Amino acid sequence: MFDRVKIGRPAVMGILNVTPDSFSDGGRFLDTDVALHHGLELVGEGADLLDLGGESTRPGAEPVHAGEELARVVPAVTELAAASSVPLSVDTTKAVVAEAAVEAGASIVNDVSAGRFDTEMLSTVADLGAAYVVMHMRGEPRTMQDEPRYDDVVDDVAGFLAERLDLARAAGIRSGFLAADPGIGFGKTTEHNLTLLARLPELRARLGVPIVVGTSRKRFLGAVLRDIAGTSDEPGALEREEATLATVAWAVDRGADVVRVHDVAASARVVALARGAAA
């Protein structure tokens, strides 16, 4: 994935939310010991790397003060870095959190704002020598799902990501340390998300960096399942796992380098099957 992080492709990134309000597992792993146990469990299930986040980015989420985010993330990173050898990623938009997490043992900064929310982020990541994931998001979590529109969602997302990657390079982040995420579910309709998945090869060819895809348990999957069933009710987050696995297989088939998921065990099996079928 990155020069500094030697993993196979495609790779499984296990999600570890140390938050009280994430849409799928908020509050479950706030305690550091519980987070450590779950992180090691994900590694045992086949996670190639772990992504730790201390601030929810679900639609409508309110920002978290840096001090609170640090208190949630740094202890968990410290413990996991000591207990496991898999690369650790910190999911944050704040330079101060990125710096503390990397100093505690993380080697990747996964920024849903692509450096837009903190003017110090890109230079901080460059100084740290960390890998960096730029993601596309329309607006901010509180407003991103307010009637999202695009002329051509793939063209618009690719243009945004290409610009942010250029800015990251200009700040001193080496090309081999960069990856891009189209931001499935971040300011997109169901149709936008499905189009991005279908046209991943186009996005990957245009950007020239590894592509990270995160569909896990997201609401658009509930909408797809609702329409398939012909009902008015959308399945909840935990009822979207089969749909998640379908999109994991689809993303890998379309060239995704990393899939970011909650259920690592099942996703690792899907990735292994997809990799074997392509061999």
C-alpha cells in the first residue's frame, strides 16, 4: 500500500472506533482494555492493518474537541502498537491528534477531510514521515448528506482527490506514502455510491495511487436491501453485513487495494476468495 507499510494487495483494514456515537458500534470500545482486546481479535481474524478513530464521522455527527479525541485515541494506539505488529492508522482530521498518534505507534493518517479542516495537517504528516489517505467528502459530516449533487460523480471525485494529492506532495508527503478514498457514503446518494464502485478502475487509473474503499454497513446498503425486498423499512447497520461482503468482493474485483470493514473475519475470507479467483 505505502512504501513504509508493507502489506499485500488487496488488504483488509479493520475498523476500531473508540467513540460513543459511531453509527455501527458507538460506545462498545471506548475503554482502552476493551479496545485492545477487540483490536487483537481483528488481527487474529485477518486484519492487515487497523484504523482507529476517536471522532464519529457519521452523517450529522458533531465535532469533537481535540483534547477529547486525544484521550480516546492515544491510549488505544499505544497499547496496540506494543501488542501487535500490524500497521496502525489513525482516523482524524486534526494535526495534533495525528502527531500524537504517530508518536504513539501509528504509521498512517486517514483523513476524511483530505487536509481541508486543519491547515497544519499536510505539513505535519510530511514532517512525521507518515503515510496519508486523502478522502473525498462533500462539505462536513453535519451537512454532507444535504441533497448531494454532481455533474459526474466519478469525474468530480477524481478531480478533487487529484488536487488534494498534489497538495499533499507539495507539502512534502512522498508519492509512495499516499492513497485515496472516494468516500463512499460521504455526501453521496445511493446511485452515486454504486457508480463510484462500478467505475473504480477509472478512478484508480486517473489517480495513480492505491485506492481505499469503505462500504461497511453504510446506509446506502440498507436502501439497496430495502428496494430488493420491496419493503418500506431499511435494515439496521448490523443487518447490512451480507451486503457489505458483496461490495467488498465487487470493490476487490474492480481494483480496490484496501477494503475498510467492521467484520474482518468474513471480509478476509471474501478477499482471499477474490484474490484466488483472479490468480
